[in-house]
Amino acid sequence: MTERPSRKPAIRRLVLVLIGGLAGVAVGLAGVYGIAALTGNLFGGPPKDMAKDVICRPAVALAAKIAPLATGEVAAVIVAKSPLKVPNLAFQDADGRPLALDNWRGRTVLLNLWATWCVPCRKEMPSLEALEKKFGGPNFEVVTVNIDTRDPDKPKAWLKEVGISGLKYYADPNAKTFQDLKSAGRALGMPTTVLIDPQGCEIGTIAGPAEWASDDAVKLIEAALKG
């Protein structure tokens, strides 16, 4: 009687082939999803956080370059050590028209939050005006946002009373700009001032007042504008 050949070796080979195929698919998927993790998805570009990091790396490099100038009257400026895209803060102009920080893309901005109840805020306002008069133009603006939540006419009246006319008037009567900066870890008190590059990235932040008309401040801002 002829003995039938055993089917076990063939079955074993088939199982090994299937296992190998599945392993290859797994590796392929891992490769695909590994790339997707780096690019956000196969076609949609990098994840938002990574894209923001890439956009803001030049601001960190600039911060490191100007760090030695954060001295004297602007010694309290903390330069950016890691990329931070400043939130797209919303506020309004003197006529109540809505604005957002994105309106200043392409320009370097010294963003300052102030209020009439904040004595240091009022004290530094003339120096902010002097800085705007010196550097203000197509490439730079001192953007002072008032966050008084009561009596919207009071800040305008105070500015007129002390003769501040060289700064455009911006306001956030809900003070949400302060809360948004606080959530980003950049508003620890009043006044709060953030130096922002043309891409909307932090170059440096200072909690508290500074003498913005001083030689120290002028050199710092001048270096930031030169890049």
C-alpha cells in the first residue's frame, strides 16, 4: 500500500508565509503611521503644534541673539527659550471695530496690556509712546491694549488728560486678552508686555513696567528689528 505524503510540512510552510505576510503588513503600517505622526497625516502636513514650533524657531534664535541686551532698564525681559506662538488675542480699536493679533502679521509688535487702575501701567505709558514715535512704522508698532472692564470712556479720558496721543487706542473691555496670555503662561501681573516677531511668535516677555524710552530698551528693540 502506497503511503500518502504527510501534509504537515506544507501546512507549516503556509502558516509561516501567512505570519510573514502579516508581519510585513504590520511593519508597513507602522512605517506609514510613523510618517503620518510626523506629518500630521499622509497628505495634510505636519501637526499644528509641530508646525508652530517650526515657525517659531527663528524667534527663539533671535531671542538668544538679543539676550545680552536685556539689561539695565529692560533687565526684567525674559527672552524666549522655546518656541511659543502667541495666542491670536482679540480686542477692538477706538471705534469698537474687532481686531486680532493676526492683523499685525508681517510686523514686529511690542504688545502691552494696561489699565487705569494699574499705577505702574500709567507710569510707563509715556515711554511706550516715545518708543512708538522712534520705531513705529510699517515694520513695528507698540500695541497698547487697555483692559479696563468698567467705564470704557475712562481710559480715553486719562490718555487725553496726560497728553498721550502718539499711541493708537486699543481696548478689550472683557480683559480676555489677559486671561488668554495667562493661560499661555505669559501674564503674571500688570502691566504685561510681550515682544512678538512678524510670524506671531514670542521673542521676549516682561511682567511689570520698564523704561521703554531708555537707551537699554532702544538697543533691545533695534536689535530685534534688525534680526
